[in-house]
Amino acid sequence: TGLQEPFTVHLDGGAELAGMLDLARFYFGFTVELEPCGDAADVVGAVAASQNDLGIIALDDRSELPWWRGLSETGAQVIARLPFLVMEERPADEPALVISRTIPGSRNADTLVYDARWNGVLPGKLMSQGLEVISFHRSARGVDALLAASADMNEADILASCEKAGAEPDVLRQVGGYSAPIDVDGDTDEDFAPAEPAVSEG
């Protein structure tokens, strides 16, 4: 990207700044301009309004806001998950997503990312159906979730898996994808993936 045209990396200001700076420098070097934003939603807005900028958004199991609602097919989308190499005592190992404007012809992702919304509670057994809850946000209206699924699953498969887990989402839309991170130490997926959130019955 840098060889084609200068670009800026927008950083999630809702996360610890030193960690975001380490991630950006580790993956993009010391010559790229870095721009801290107010929060994850601001990162999405800045990237969507740019031509070729990137954004780094910290991943939390439970998000303070459903920032992924701002992602779209024609605007900003998820393009990578960090860290790409998962190993013990690795520098710059904060969990995060990289977003950019939609890249034409980029359909090689191993994992697809979806914005999913339920008016009720989040189904409690999505992982057993092959779906990972990357992050979620609860509100009085229900639950927003950012889901990761194998690229082998189409939208109908995902809806069916959600139904088996407890309930189909009221909204489901693809908002990007990424190459699956490589677990260098050979640990189980649970050592990298955020834990499935506890779900109450009411």
C-alpha cells in the first residue's frame, strides 16, 4: 500500500494508546503516519471517508459500542485480524482488527466477518455451530455481535447455525474477512479466541 500511495493508520483511541502504537509500528513500520481517533466508531468513519487509509481497532469480548455497524460493502471493511502469528511472549500481541476501504477482487479470506443483531438474547452455543463471537454489545434493545465464520459457510448456513444455537439474528450482513491467524505454538483455538459470553435466560 505504501508503495502505491502514502497512507495513514487510524488508531482506536478507546484502547490503551501504547498498545495501539506498538501494533501499528510492528505491522506497518515507523514511516507511516499514525492518527489516534476518539474511539472505534471514529476509526471506521475516518477509514470510510479516506481513499486508502487503514484503521486498527482493539478487540474486546464485550464492546462499549457496536462500532461494526458502520462497516459496509462500499465503505470500510475488516481485512485482517491481529496478531497474525500467535505465540507466547510475542511483542505487539494485543488482539485487534485491521480495516480498510473495500478492496476490489479481494475474495480470498479464510474467515468471513458478519454484523449480526438479535432483538432478544445472544444464543449461547454459537461456537459449537462453528461461529465465533469476536465481540458483542448489549443494549436495552438486544444484542449486537461481530461474528467470524469459515468462508465455506454461506449466509444460509450461518442463519441455520444460529437457529440451531438458539435463534436466528434479525440482521446479518457481511462486513469483511481475513486470513486465519497462524498458531505457531500449536495451542488450541480457545487460547486465542475470545471466550463465548455468558448468556442469561431472561
